[in-house]
Amino acid sequence: MTPQERLAPARLPDYSLFRRVCHRGLHAVRPLKESAAASDPWGWNYGSGWPPSYLAYGRMRALIALQDAVALQPKSVLEIAAGDAALCASLASRGCQVAANDLRREHLEEAVGQFQNAGNIRLLPGNLFELDPEVTGQHDLVIACEIVEHVAHTVDFLKQLKRFVATGGHILLTTPNGSYFRNRLPTHSMIRDFQALESQEFKPDADGHLFLITPEEMLDLAAKAGLTVERLSLWGTPFITGHGGISRVGAPVACRLWHSLERSTQAFPFAIKTKLCFSMSVVLGL
């Protein structure tokens, strides 16, 4: 199968929802406690961020990840390197049994404590490669958002994720698209010494990516891990991200226009989308 044959339209949020989170922040879709507003320094949950901008892109990314996860109808979910655990909390509020993993125990406990349903989120702190599925259990859905590009040995990482997936389950990955026209980093196939990257991996909140992955490389890496790409979507054009200087024209009044333009690009040919879209979302099956 080629990437074109696996390409599917991104599950973009409808305009009313997107505008609401651009105006009010992501607390519109996250079950946060009222006290959480006091600890939102970057304004993701309670601030505004209008497209085209990184703030608007981050809001759309969170909404798409949630919609992609919900569409798979999981009963149990494990999120790897969950960060603020907001995706886990949002899925728990929809009836899923969820478990959140992160390297930083204290950070994870503090983040989960911000949610009304904190008691429904199982905590699994520690290194993913040290977790045992016989202890954690297997799950209908394993999520790894913006992680794979920070791990030196991609196939080993995918194989480890696979261990936590129940029969008939899925893995949901999100990662920057290595074919994006503004990418200046090497893609996975350009790396010659992956061991040299080991000292740079597993660094929470690190900005640097070890490499990026193209749609073609994703199919190859999945196959090597014994997985199948069931669905691949590309999204995140400059109309949302603001790349290329477009962010200078961001304003609330133009939000509908930018959202409409982003949606229209989903009909573009694959070759154009691979260059125009910053983000890639992938559903992997066993």
C-alpha cells in the first residue's frame, strides 16, 4: 500500500467548536477544575489564540487528537508521555477507562490533579520501556502524541507500544510531517547512526526533534514493527499555523476564513498536501 492509498481526510473540528476554543481556551472541552485557571501560564486552557498562529494550531491539534481517539470507540486507553494528561481526562469524561504514563511522576500527579475526574485516571509513571503489559494490562487504544520524533530507535518504540495493545486494538500517533515544505531537519531515512541520538532522547519538554518522519517512511517503519497503517491524515497548513509570515494577519474576525481554507486543503492532491501540511496523524493496527 502507498501513503496515497492510506490517506484519509483529517478530522478537523467544526467551526463553532474551533472558534470557541480559540476564544475561551481548551477548557471548553476539558473537564478542568475551576482552580485550574490559576495555573495556566501559557493560556492554553483559558486564554485566546486566533489563527493563523501557533496558539491556534495547538488548539486544533488537541481537538483533532481527541476526535481521532473518540472515532476508534475505545473502552480502555493508555497514553504514553501524556504530559498534562488532558487527553486522558477528556476521554475519561466520555466513559473510557484511561491510564496516563509520563517519565515525571510529580509532574503527572500535579497535572492530573487539575481535573474534576482525576480519580478516574490511572497513573503509570516511568520509562515506557520499563513498563510491563502484564502489570499495566492491554488496551483498546494506545496513544503517543508528538513522541516518536523524540525517540532514537523508532521500530523498537513501535514494537513496545504494540505490546500494550489488546487484540483488535489500535495505536494513535501524531507527529510532524517530514515532507512539510518548511522542514529543515533530516528525515528518518537520512539518519545513519541512531545510537548517536540516544543521549538526546527522553528529554521532557525538549524542543529539539531527533528527526522527522515522512508518510512513506511511516508506512515502512510500521511494517518493520509488524503494524499496519490503517489511516493516515495530513493537516496544519499555514492558514492555521501562521508559518511563512501569515500570522501577521491573524484576527478573530477572520477565524471562519482561515478554518474554511484549512478545510478546503483536505481535497488537494496527495503530493500537494505532503508539502503544505505540517502535521501527520496515524492510526496503526495489529
